[in-house]
Amino acid sequence: MKAVHIIRREYRESVSKKSFIIGTVLVPLFMLAFFAIPIALTEFTPDKQYHAVMLDATGEIGAEFAAALQDTLKNGELKYLVQVHDVAPGEMEADRDRWVTALRADEVDMIVIVDESVFDEGRARYITIEERGFQILEDFENALTDVVIKRRLARKGLDYSVVKELATSVRLDLSQVTASGDVKDKSFLAEWGVVFVFVMILYTALMTWGLAISRGIVEEKGSRVIEVLLSSIPPRDLLIGKVVGLGLAGLTQMAIWGAVGLALSSYAAVATAEVLKNVTIEPVVFVYFIVFFLLGFLLYASIFTVVGSMCSSEQDAQQLQGIVTMPLIVPIIVLMFIVQSPNGAVSVVLSLIPLFAPMIMLARVILLEPPLWQVLLSIVLLVLSIVGAVEFSARIFRVGILMYGKRPDLRELIRWYKFAK
């Protein structure tokens, strides 16, 4: 079959391109940076000791606030050194101005001001010159909250430690009953992360390789290479060869990404054991990923083939490519809703629509075990859509591949389709 020669040609050309090599290398490097940079920053960022001043108009909070900040540096020293100054209510403004001057002279790093309103309104003032990061603000808020709650309870004659013990919050550990009847631990945050990663990889692959087909056809039309190929190969074989060859190149790239991703996730599992302990990616998920990539690629490749056949320049193609890629964006937009309600009516319906099915059904498969009939129906509808799309694109390709000049409108496109019968 002559299509086999085109498959080999397209595959070899694709995997030998600089863009393929760079893209294949850059994504694993990005994965490595994603895991390594936060660890490196934590490991190599020098510790800093902060000097804070508390201006306490209550006379009750300062000492306990300083004692509550017990975070330490790597060398064992306290992270926060707090100077407490009890201030008479009428002297607060003058004291604040004096310490603001010290702040501007880098003698202190931050100022905390509290008065009696902290007990009623729960508000205090934090003054600094430069942003110190949300972690410092959170540390101060937590310490101040604990102290204020203690003093409020003490004023009511209640013991803070007893109240804290009685008011301990309840945590619900999530478990899910699978279709086989097994009960498995789940983590919503981790599940969301896994779904997001898989869906984004699929989105990137479909977008990248779909656009590659459209771009390749336009380039070959412009260089007249396509005319040489058609002199010895039927249009349908040429189309099949292009689609399959680029699809195999896409699978090759994702196989490399997947291998690197698995290696990095195994390495990072030690540091993120608490987050990943309830994450289980079943082998069937990888099978479904390949299935939905292939089906989604064939569907969108057929559509992008029509775009390439219709256009004689990259500028013309870009306008139509924007329209074609819109259905790929919809699953990204509704992804959070799908995660929250994977078995809802909207999720089920969207997972059966061929243009959305590859990503949305994949997300549902990762989150739960949807009824087998829904998965099979989604695949069948995709296959039927592919058959129709391939037939349509093959006819348009046969005529449009040799057409140059003005881009055809819908009426002209229908005429091409009928002519190629």
C-alpha cells in the first residue's frame, strides 16, 4: 500500500525536525524545573531573621504574641525577634511615628499595632516597607488570633486549652466505592491535579499535531511538492499517510514525556508523600489516554486537513484554525465543573459529544468508573464521527489540494465535496 511509504516519510520528517526535538526536550526540562526549582529555592535560599516591634495598647497581648512565634531557622535561632512596647492609648500616634522612622532606617522589619478594638472587631495593623511574603503575614495572623482568643476566653472565665480540645474540628477522609465493590481512599486535591495534568497533555497534543497537519499541507501546497506526490500516489493514500505518520510522531513524543514524567513523579513522591498517598492511577487510565488521543487526533486531524486543503497561505489558515480549536478549549473551561460533578447530567452529555469526548471522558475515567456503556458509547460515537470526518476531508483534500488563490466559501466547499464523489 502506497500509504505506508507516506507514513514512513511523514514520521521520519516529523521526528527529525528541530521543532520536534526541541519540544520533546523542553517539556521534560519544564517538568524537571517544576519539581526541582521549589526544592532548590527552599534548600539554598538563605534564612533571614526578622525583627518586629509590637505596639500594644491593651497591655495583655504583647508578651504572649512574642512567645507564640516559635518558628526557628536552620541554625536553631528564632525566625522572629519581637520587641514589645506597651503604649498608652493617647501616645500611640507618637510611638507609631517614631517606629516608622526606625522602620525606614532598617532598624526593624515590621511593626504590629494592637489596641482594645482587637477583642471586639478582630483587627490589628501590620506595617512594613517592602512585601515580606504571605507566609510571614500568615504566621503573625495565626499567632495573634490564638492570643486574642485566649484573652477573650479568659475574660469570660473559660480555659483556652479545654475549649480548644472540645472545639477540635472534624476531618472527613474521602473514600470511594468502585464499580468492583472495593473501597479506595481518595484526595480531591490530588485527583484534581492528576485530571488537570492528563487533560492538558491531551489538549496540547491534539492542538500541536492537528495544527502540524494543517501547516504541513499549506507548506506543501505552496512549494508545489504536493503535485509531485499526487503524480504517483492517490489522494486518499496521501491523506492517510500524513495523518497516521504525524499521529505516530505524536505518540512517540508523548511516550518520551510519559517516561520522563513517571521517573520524575517517582523521585518527587518522597517529598510529596502526604499529598500523593491517596493518588492511584490505574493502568487502564493510560490505556484510555492512548485510545482517546488516537481517536481525538484522527477526528481533529481530519478537520485540520480540510483547513489546510482550503487555504493557500499560512495567514488564511490561521483564521480558520482559530475556529477549529475552539471546541478543544471548551473542556478546559468546564474542567472544574466536571471534577466536581463527574457523573452529573451535563458531564455525561458532554463526554458523549465527539468534539469534547476525548478530554471530558478521559477526565471522568480518571475520577470514577463511569458505566461501561457510557465509555463504549462515547468511543462508538467518536469512531462514527471519524468515519464521516475522514470521508468528508478526503473528498475536500482531493480537490482542494490542487486549488490555489481565494479561499472557498461554504457553497464552494459543498461543490468540491460533490465533485469528488
